[in-house]
Amino acid sequence: MAVEPATLESGNRIPFLQTLGIQLREIGDRHAIMQVTVSEMHRNYLGGAHGGLLATLVDTVAFFPRPLLPSGTACTTTSLNVSYIRPAAVGDTLTARSELLHLGRRTASVRVEITNQDAGLVAHGVIGLLLLG
């Protein structure tokens, strides 16, 4: 199942990401980068960034290394594991960087790290993808 190859422009037109203020910054041969500045709308009950924002970053940036969506390869998440290391506060700029670890005929594995503007590790995760094409 092929899809229209993703670009920076088409990635940044995803309505869900626009709603959250997440921007696709870079598509590389085996990596991708997304950023978001934590705002009031991202707050959890305690005032920091909601874990769902971080999980969304991990899950979404995993699809954008060049061999996946940017090459027109349809895929879906089969597993998502996120480890939260330190809180992110309103005003922090978070950068999520994915690295394609494995690309097989039917599956892919991607590692993601989320850092703050001070290069502090906020969260990391591993995503399993099923290739549909």
C-alpha cells in the first residue's frame, strides 16, 4: 500500500500536529526531527507538559525517516514504549529526534529521544511499525 510521499510541507499540514503546535523540522536518510514549544494548552494537572504530548511526539516523529512516509511507505504503530525522564515546563522547547534502527520487509524499529532547549533528556522511546506496502 503506497501513499503520497511525505514532505516537510505535507507533514506540517497534519491537522492534529497543527492543533498541538508540533512542527516537522527535518527529514533525514535515517532520522527525523520535530519540535514543539510547551504552552498552556499542553499542561497537565500539575502544570507541566502532559505525558500525552511527549508520547505523541515519540509516536509521530518515528514515521518520518526517509525510508518510511517520505518514501511513500504506509505503516502503522504496533508498539509504543515511552520512558519519562524529567518534566517539561511551559515555555520549554522540546526537540524529538527519531533514528531508524531496523528496516525489514514487514517491520521497522525506531528509537526516539526528546530533549529540552538545554539538551536535557526529557523522554525516550522505542516504536515498532508494521509496513503496510
